[in-house]
Amino acid sequence: MPNSEPGGSEINAESYAEEVAAALANADSEIGGDLVYELECNLCHLQGDGSLSPLFFGLADFAAERRPPLSAEQYLYEAILYPGLHLVEGYTNAMPNNYDERLSRQEIGHIIAYLLTFAADETG
Ligand code: HEC
């Protein structure tokens, strides 16, 4: 079955492309880091053994492979705004589903920039 996005159309290389480019235009990973702690994403994603929530470590390396043909940035955008659309294998949809309302697109861009600083060899 083809994956679909909120509008119901199929996921393709153009999915979210314009929104993501706009969100990333002035993205600042430091602001993104502050947001991740303010919003307490870190409580699920940056501590523990990764059994309840996938840890951010390594995202810069594998985000582009999670949901082809989405780019790393497009995948992260979707994962934050529409967490129920595609679950990381082995996890349930325990992620809050309201960041769409709580965050501006610019803030999402800052967070994506921050998440892409997590390379596999950085273990925190
Ligand atoms: C209550 C715990 C919880 C909180 C808080 C939370 N998440 Fe998640 N998140 C999850 C779980 C569980 C998954 C795996 C299921 C899924 O794919 O939605 C996930 C998946 C993700 C993924 C995909 C990761 C991957 O390895 O592909 C990203 C990116 C993400 N979350 C970002 C965030 C950001 C950014 C925030 C804060 C704005 C946040 N999450 C808050 C639990 C949480």
C-alpha cells in the first residue's frame, strides 16, 4: 500500500519539499536545541536505553533512509508534525501529536537543524 500524507496523496520526492525549504531557510540549530529541551523532547529522545523512544543519536546518518524518497529534512518534518503517519519500526505511537499546533514552521526548521547535528559517532 502506498504511504500517504495528510492530504491523502502519495508520498514522493516533492512531498513537503516547499514547506521544508521555507522552514529551513533561516534555521538555527542552537535555537532548535533550546526548543528540544523546552518542549521536553529530550525526556523521551535523549535519555534512557532507547527502548521506549528512538534516540536521536545518529539521525544525521539515517534520517534519509527512513522513508524514501523523503530527504532527511522532509522525513524529520513529517516525524515531528505527523508522528502517526509512519512509525519507526519497533515503537508505538507514543509521541505527542500536537506539535502541528504548538510550533511555528520556523521553529520546526530550527529543530530539524538541531536533529541533523546528531551523527552516529556522537553518543552525547
Ligand atoms: C512521550 C515521548 C515523546 C516525546 C515527548 C517526543 N517524542 Fe518523538 N517519538 C516518540 C516515539 C515513541 C517515537 C517512535 C514512534 C514514531 O515513529 O512516532 C518518536 C519518533 C520521533 C522521531 C523519528 C525518529 C527516528 O529515529 O526516525 C523524531 C524525529 C521525533 N520523534 C522528534 C521529536 C521531537 C522534535 C519532539 C519534541 C518536539 C518529540 N519527538 C517528542 C516519543 C516522543
